[in-house]
Amino acid sequence: MLLAVVAPMQAHAQLDLLKNAVGSGSGSVGGGDSGGLAGSLGGLASSGSLASSSIGNATGVLQFCIKNNYLSGANLSSATDVKDKLLGKIGTQSGSAAASPGYLDGVKGMLSSPDGKTVDLNGGGFKEQLTRKVCDKVLDQAKSFL
């Protein structure tokens, strides 16, 4: 019975953190100011923006975002291109993409920060439009790895 009460509370708290990180003063969940991603998405935004801990994790998260249709239009095309290039890059660094740090977690929707904190993008109360914004930010970061 306790689990039935605790799980929704944890999901709600995680959603509130994501709203604050993505909304940052816009007043609405889908707010227009996606550039101001300050806050604490489960601690991931402590550096001022959402960031992945490694090229492998960013590549895996992009794969997750593409597979689950969290990116569309030009972002989908760009993400596919960036992901393919990064797969080649991490494949040459580690022997295989799956061996790259964080890649398998990223494919499962686990975004890992440089300081070791993680956020599960699969659910836990996350709204679809907020996850889309996270995917957009990871795409922007992944482009910088090229």
C-alpha cells in the first residue's frame, strides 16, 4: 500500500523538476523559452544546461529520441545524421558503439550528467512535450561533439 502512495509522489516531484528546468519562467509547461534551461532536472541542469556525460550517452539518447518519435521535421533529419556520425566516431574509439560509456543507458532513455546524476526519459510522470525539449537539447549538445 505504501508503494502505491510513494511512486506517484516521486513521479510528480520529478515532473515538477522537469517543468522548472524546461519552462524556466515561461509560466507554462510547453513554454517558449527553451534556451533558458536552468534549474534542476533531477540535478542535470546544475551546470546551466542539460548535458550528457559522454559522447556515447548523447548518441544513445539521440537513438532513444529518434526511435520514440520525440524529434520531428528538421530535427529528426539532423538527429539521424548526427547520431550516425557519432556512432562512427565512438565505434572507432572503443571498438563498438555498445562498449562506449553510457551508450546502452542512453538507448534505454537514461540521460546521464557529467556529475553522475541520471534522469529516466521513459516516464515517471514526464510529459511528452517536455521530453521532446530534452531531446532537442541533447541534439544541440551532440552536434558539438562532431
